[in-house]
Amino acid sequence: MTTAVADVAPAAELPARPARPPISWRTAWPFLAIHALPLLAIVTGVHLRDVILLVVLYWTRLLCITAGYHRYFAHRTYRLNRFWQFLLAFGGTTAVQRGPLWWAAHHRRHHQHSDDPDDIHSPRDGFWWSHIGWVLSGAYGETDYDRIRDFASFPELRFLNRFDWIGPWALGTACWLWGGWSALIVGFFGSTILLSHGTFTVNSLAHRIGRRRYETSDTSRNSWIVALIAGGEGWHNNHHHYQSAARQGFRWWELDITFYVLVMLSWIGIVHDLRPVPKRRLPAGAVAVPATQARTATTWAPAATSDELTWRVWRCCTLSDGQSVPQPDTRLTSPSPPQTAAPARRNPRGRC
């Protein structure tokens, strides 16, 4: 059974957090300008088809982020062949949240340094910073290929990551050709804005509101609100407790739309080897802990080298809790583990 943890560690025990960069207006103005475009609906009008398009684009692109960028590229909780891998990556780029390698590399960094000074979007730097400030700063635009070497070996993914504007422009043009200006303004830009903030809530709200079932060394929480907005990503404390599972709603009543879609895709042979949550990671006596836990200086391990980190991510996604390793899909060349020497030991906590 988990026990309650202290609300906040004494300030003296926490190392000073680095000063975060200010907003870069040169890189931020396009994103901010997009927020004003839906006002043009006053001129174009709003039709039922535009609203339907908005809903469809929100949920399809959300699933490309949650099932694709997050649960596949960042955590490798299931397998795809190379065709579906590319299609999911392309769909993710249409969400205007950069390329798949950039997204997954930053997310792996988040889990390695969750809520410590090297976490680039920790709510301990403020709600605004964790939600959108880190994006508007323009300081984190480079892709750390060392963190994502398992997928960076695919030239088509590197292409999508470099030319991540192709997807949004193609989708926006298709919306305009199909439904005119109102479809572009309401359907495409409207859903893009909602989608951006919907996924950003996982970084901000999911560390601020909700309950904590498991003791983790960060401020992650389980939130019904975020789960509804972000397709099941709101069970964030579950996810930080055990990252290697395709399912984030650990209990039957924890709605996880992304996982349900993955299960249905596995029925028709698109998705393979969905990684479950081991029963040993679901203690029957788990209790909600309505508190936050701040890391102290003694709990922060030094940053791993690139090779060590890649190996940790690989083992976190394949060997946690001694489960069997999904074999690469040799038909279409799935990623292979990095060629880095490391001791073959179990990872009992299911985290990198």
C-alpha cells in the first residue's frame, strides 16, 4: 500500500532552478497569430460541416499525438510495421506540434528529469511555463537525435522531422479545397488551437489537479478532466508510475480512449504486441495520495551519457518487469536496440 508523502520538501533541500528563457517573439508570433484567425469566422460564417470537421480533425490528430508521438515513438509500448509507422508520424505532423523525433526526444528527456531542474516544462517553473511558455521561448527547437536514435535510423522519419510543415500545409489546403474559407478557419485552425492546448494540459494541469495513487518522484496526478480532453492521457500519475504500458487508465473505470483505439487496431492487424500493465504494478491496496512530492538534491542522479540514455529507454520499453521482448518486425525493418554494452539486469520499477 502506498503511503502519503510530504506536501513539499523544505526549500533548503531543493537545488536552485535555472532561469528560464523569455518569450522569443520572433518564433512565437506565428503561433500567437493563429489564435486570432478563428475570429475571421465572423466574415466566413460557420456551417454545420465546419463544426463536424473541427471535431473530426481534433480527435484524429489527437490520436496521432497520443497513440503515435507519445505511446509509440516516445515509449514504444507496441509495434507497427514501417508503413503504418510512417503514416502515424505524418498524421502527427498535421497537428502542428513539430516532428515525431523532436517530440519523442523531448518527452524522453521529460521522463528522465521529471520535475527536476533539467525538465524543460516542469510546473515548478510556473503553470504558464509548463503549459506554453517553454514552446514560446524558442529555446528548445533542436532535435536531440541521441535520445531518439532507435527511430532516427529511419530516413523517412528524419525527413518528416525536418520538413514538419508539409503535413499542416497539406491538410490546411485540403480543408480549403473541400469546404472553402470557413472550413479552413473553423475546421483546421480552430481544431489546431484546441488540440494544442488539449495536449499541453498534460504538462500543466496533469501536474496540478487530480489525485496521486502512486508515490512518484514528481508531481504527476490522475485527472478525469485531462483524460477527457486528451484521450486518456490524464491518468498521468499512473503513467509516471509505469511508463512501459500501452494503457494509462489502469482501472476499468479510468477512461482511456487512446488505448481502446489501439486495441481495435490490433484486432485488424495494424498494431502488434500491446504491452500490458503487469499485475505486480497494480497493488490492490493502492490509495490516492492528495499531495505533491518534491525531489531533494540527493534524489537527482547525474545526467546519463547519450549511449546510456538510449540504452535505458530501450530497456524501459522492452525489458521492464522481466516481460518478454517483442521481436522486431523483420518484414519492414523495425528499430533495433542500440549497440551499446550494458549489463542485462531487470528494471523492477518500469521506468527509465
